Amino acid sequence: MKPLSESYYQERSAVQVARELLGKSLETSINGIRTSGLITETEAYTGIGDRASHAYGGRRTARNEMMYAKGGTSYVYLCYGIHHLFNVVVSRINDPQAVLIRSIHPKEGLPAMLARRNATTLTTNGPGTLSQALGIRIIHNGSSLVGPNICIIDRGMTAPEQHIITGPRIGVGYAGADALLPYRYRIAPSHLR
DNA sequence: CAGCAGATTGACT
DNA sequence: GTCAATCTGCTGC
């Protein structure tokens, strides 16, 4: 029941963390409002050799700078000019591996999440919608995952191997052969309820 | 500098 | 199924 430590993120690869984060609790405390959910879908972006990654070929821009930070840092960026996508940076400084969180199962703070989404039914099954529900925005780019605002906690819900479905990542058709790699991980829908 | 595509979503035909 | 919303970064004039 403790937040995952900084060394946890630094000692593992993106593939390993993407798989192990399934079932863990992603929690935010923003402006005194606490919200959380269990991670049900992730994708691994494995570094400078990964054609689907913003850091492919060692590319370094103002947007993706945080991918080069130490493991345990948040990488939040704006996609299509509208949606905030939340990533967990993994490994050490200058090894830009990251895990995109694509879906959560909401647990705490449902009213606050509904208000942020401006909705009456709660949707958190997409990288843009879950970030909005949890209140994660560009200002959280670079936030520590062992800091006060965003953290990931093991609440004993680690997904068993046989309930994990793997497949190609979503929306990365431009990545050639790398688009086919099985770097998307999700908990089988039949095990969510 | 213009044009275009992108780790998406939701409204509409 | 189609398409607009709208910021970032890359390509080419």
C-alpha cells in the first residue's frame, strides 16, 4: 500500500512496466481533490530505436524533453491539439522509454471526475478521457510520480498473467514494422467486473 | 512560412 | 462511417 518507488521505475524497461502496471492504482491529488482508478490498459514505447516513439532516433524537442528525464517522471503532452496524454517515464536519464496509460477503471472521486469531464456518465477508457477525469494537464508534464500530486500505488490488484491480452499499439500505423510489435497490454474485459 | 499528419475524441450523416 | 477541433513538429517552397 505504498507508492511505487523511484527505483521501481528506474530499474525496469518500458515493456516490463507496461505489463506490471496493469491492476495498479493511478491516483491524483489536485487542488485538494483526490481521484483514482485501476490501470486496465497500457502501451510501451521502448526508446530511440522505436519508430512509434516521439524519441525515435534520439529526437529531442521541447515537447518530448521529459522522455529523457529519470524514471518516475510524468510525460504529459497534447495530442491533436486537444487531448492530454499521460505517460510514465521509465529507466534512467537519457534513455527515453515510457509507458502510455490508455485506460483506467475509476475508483475514488467519481463526482469530481464527472465534473471535470462535464458528463453524467463517466468514461475513462481512452488516454485522453482518463487524463481529463484525473485532472492531468500540461502543467503536470515533468511531475514526479513519487511526489504529492500524481502517484501509482500497488493495492494488491496485480493482474495475473493469464488475464493479460497483448496486441499491437493503437494509432501508430506510421511506424512501419514497429507498428506490429505486441506492446499494448490490457486486462481481459471479462475480468473487469 | 504553408501544408500536413499525428500515441484522440465526440458529434453528426 | 465521416469529420472537425486545434497544438506540435517535420517537410518543402
